[in-house]
Amino acid sequence: MIKLGILGGGQLGRMLLQEAANYPVETWVMENDAECPAAHLCRHFVKGDIRDFDAVYAFGKQVDTLTIEIENVNIEALEKLEQEGTLIFPNTNALKIIKSKILQKEFYKQNEIPTAEFRIIQNRSELNRYQDFLPAVQKLSTGGYDGRGVVMLKRKEDLENGFDEPSILEKMITVQKEIALIVAISQQGEPAIFPPVEMVFDPVLNLLDYQLCPASLPENILWKAEAMALSVARNLKSPGLFAIELLVDSSGNVFVNETAPRVHNSGHHTIEAHYCSQFDMLLRIILDYPLGNTKAVLPSLMLNIVGENDENGDAVYEGLSQVLKIENAFVHLYGKKETRGGRKMGHVTVISIEKQDLLLQAKKIKTLLKVKGTQKV
């Protein structure tokens, strides 16, 4: 039986473990928090820092193959393990490129993949030289996620709010739609692509609010987006699962925004709405089984459930019983004990042949389901 190690124990690891129960695989998880969402679902849990060389190396020596659920891992340890024969999905070269937004943007440029015009910034002093480049978006090179590590700089007065760290400064695009596609690459280099989703972001929290699948796109833009997503995945030259976020502007131009080298928030709907989920697909790749069927069973909407603002403490789910009465809604709670404002606590997927029904049920769920804390902030 293959020993599969997962670096990171959040909700992505949890959902991967739920799918792994269907396969002949022995699961190992490493995370600093013994109460993390994935801790109680794996065969073996190791408490450790995924950013620490010694911890990652020691963990990796106990397993046959490794994957990640977050990019913030010690690459040097993974490189040593890879040299010694441990299979890593995706490989360390792909991880190095994607982990750094600077390297990621240079990768798009080198491979002639359309992306927003950008400048590389090392500190705030350099940032101040680019007043003529505004309006722009500054993104930290490493460490940013779920809306963190990103700041909008529309006028020169905003520059004082910029980061004083290595980052990229992207020319702001007039976005008509934000979409995402998940691409699977087998160990033999065979690709499979999931239908695109249309993402709607919370303007305050700057994280995904809900998404619709399939995205409503003209055929020429769909083909362009699929070709670009496949180009990203193929040029990374690694088996694995890649979530590619793209921007469509008002003129119909498509730009790659970011890539994630793992299962992703934009693919959660695939658990119920597709023949093969993103989690099942990643396991098929790791275990060298045939790639699954990416087609949708029905159109879907996936809604993130986040902690209410000004709420903190042990999580209390108000309205859960009412939501569970909705016949075409599927609730996933991530097992996080504590909530805080804007923290992802779960998601709900709704499936229906009618788009209006999807939107109606999503609105109803947002009204009903609230994550409160036992203490006020």
C-alpha cells in the first residue's frame, strides 16, 4: 500500500482525505495544529512545521509520495527528498515557480502566456518610482492567500499603503469576468480539463464569495481560456493538479492572473456536480490511475461560508438545520473549532439545471446560514 504524505492539514487536506478513503493508500498528514481539519481523518498525524527543513525532510522519509495543500512549504527539503527518490506532486520545479509570484509572472512572460503588464518591486522606495504605472495591484511575492498580501494602488496617495517587501506591481485590468479552470496532468503527461467556473468575489474580504459552473462565456473566449490554461499546466512540466485563475476584460482579452499547484477553492463544486471531483482526480494522478471524467453532472453554484464579522471564539452554526432541508444543497463544514471574521468555515454546493434556481438558493443560504462565535471581538 502506498504511503501518501500531505503537507498541510486544512480543509483541502481534509477533503482529499475523505476521497482517499476510497483508495488503497495509507495517509499521513503533517501540520503544526493537532486540532486542524485534517488531523482526525488521516491514518498517521505528525505535528510539525511545514516550513521547517528538518521537519519536512523527516516526514518525507516516512512516506512514498508527497503532495501539498498550501504552497508555503520548505522547498529545499522537498528538493532533497525528490533527489533521493520520493515522488512529489507537483514536482519541486513547478512548486518553486508558483510559490514565488515574481517567478510565476516571469514564467508566463517566458512562455508567451498573456498576463497583466507588471513590474518587480523589492521595497517601498522602489514602489514610489512607479507613480506613472498606476492604477495597479501590488502582490507580495510569497505568503499571500485568501485576499491577504494584495493591495490596490489607484492613485499616488495610495503608495504609502504599499508593501515594503519583494512583490509584483500589476497594471490594473478592467475586469469583466474572473474565471478559473482546473487542469490535471497525469504521470504520462496526459491532460484533462474541468469546465470553467465564473467567480464572484467579496469586495470587502477580497476572497471568493460564490462561483457558477459552467461560466457563461462566448465560444471564442472559452477556447482561448482553455488553451491558455493548458499552456500553463503543460509548460510547468509536472504531473499534478493546477488551478488557473484568469481575467477577461471588457474587450474580450484573456489574461492569466495566478496559478495554484494543488486542489483549490474554485474546484470544490466538483465533489457533487461532476463525475470526477478535483480531489479524486489528484489521487488518480498520484496513484497513477486513469484520469477521471471532468464533465458536469449538472450545473452548479458553490458558496463559501465564512465567519461573520466581529465574531470570534468557538464556532456556532446558525440556520444549519434550515439549509439542510434544501434538497439540492450539499453542506461541507471544515471542522474548524474557532471562527473569526472572514475565515473560511465551509462551503455549500447547489446543483440545478436552472441558473435562476442556483442563484435563488444561494441567496437563501446566505440569509439563513451564519457562523457566529461564542465571544465578541
